[in-house]
Amino acid sequence: MLEEKDRQLLEQIQQGLPICPRPYLEIGRLCNMPEAEVLERLSKLKQQGLIKRMGVIVKHRQLGYRANAMVVWNVPDSLIKQLGGHISQFSFVTLCYQRPRQPEWPYNLYCMIHGKDQTTVLTQLAQLVEACGLDSFDQQILFSNRCFKQRGAIYQKPKPTLADG
């Protein structure tokens, strides 16, 4: 069972951390707890598996990266860790992970490549394929046609304020 203080923390972090020099201090101020307690409680929630991870969502289009492709491969399961580890070392790869194969979709290794344009992404992909020895595996390149809203998970509705009427 979650304590009320943990619920308050989850409510505060689900919209993202405040952009300031000490975001956990600010969250603590909003939840009426010291910064050290915020950090301790978040660490505990992560250990318990209630928070899977905390990370940054980069709005890559605003930084000039207009092309991105999800590249998927069908590789032997025994090579997933080795290849995934190698792929994730490349600076232009922003995600690399395994998914179970599906009957209609046989791919199990996924990575995301961002670039200023499609030519750059395809050049980076060629470097990746050569360096990792991926040329013998079936692959698909899925370029994004549009940008979807990027945000973290929402677990709790924010409490209504007086301004909400």
C-alpha cells in the first residue's frame, strides 16, 4: 500500500521535474518534505518497481533533428544482448531494446536513430550495420511521418484547483 507522501511525489513527478538547479528540493517544497526524503522515497519506489525509470524526454525536432527512424531486425535470440550492447554504444542511437517476436511481425531487436535529415540517418545506419555485422539479418527501416506528443506516464489525475471552477 502506498503512503500518502508517495502518492504526492508520484503526482508531482508525472508531469516532469521542475527545471531548476535543485528539482528535488522544489518537489519537496510542494510536498512539504525535505529534499533528502524526496530522494529516499523516490529511490524506494524505484527499488519496489513502482517507478521503472526516470529520464529525459528530448524534443529532438526543436533541436533541428527532423528525421528519425525506428530500425528493426530479426536476429537470433542468443545474439540480442551482444548486438544490443554494441548498437547502443553509437552516439546517434537513442534507444535500443528487445521485444518479443509476433506471428505477423518477426522482429525482435529495435533501435531509434535521429538525424538532421533522412540521408544522414541512412548514412548512420550503414555505419551501424557494417560495424555490428548486421547485414545478414532481415531488417525494416520505419521513418516517422509525424511527431507525436512526447511525455512520461500519467498515473494520477491532478487535484482540482480553485481556477478549475
